[in-house]
Amino acid sequence: MPRLQTCSFCGGGIRPKTLPYHDEQWHGNTYRFENVPALVCAVCGEIYFEAAVSQAMDKVLTSNPKPKGFVQVPIVEFPLDAKTKVGA
Ligand SMILES: [Zn+2]
């Protein structure tokens, strides 16, 4: 894949950036990678990965990795009264 110069969604400029973390879905589970090199649109924030980065993450996931830790995420109800205001 050729290196992106502009965002394919908004045409904004793409900048290299190291993401503090990135969550990948794999076989129904979520895996969090830390310090992932990415290309980020300066306008809309869309995130792109170069092929080598995606391949590196796939390689880790297919190797049955041992997690260095786990994240607990609080679950809360979305307020019912807000739902009716949105419509749909
Ligand atoms: Zn964009």
C-alpha cells in the first residue's frame, strides 16, 4: 500500500503519530496494543495503519499472546429520557 498523503474521508492532511493505545477485535475479543505507530488525519482524526503495522498486530494476535495486563471497563445504563429526544 502506498503511503497516504491525504485522508480518504475528508481530504485532510495525514500525520504520523504514535497512539497511546489501539484496540483490535480478534475472534470476538478485544485486544489492546500500546504505543502503536499510526497515520492520523489532522482534520477529522481518522486513523490509518501502514500495512507493516497491521501485519505486525495480526502476527501478535495469531501467536496466542500472553497479555501483560487487563483493563476493567465500567458498564452504565444509557438514560432512557435521552433516547426519546434523539428520535429514531
Ligand atoms: Zn479526515
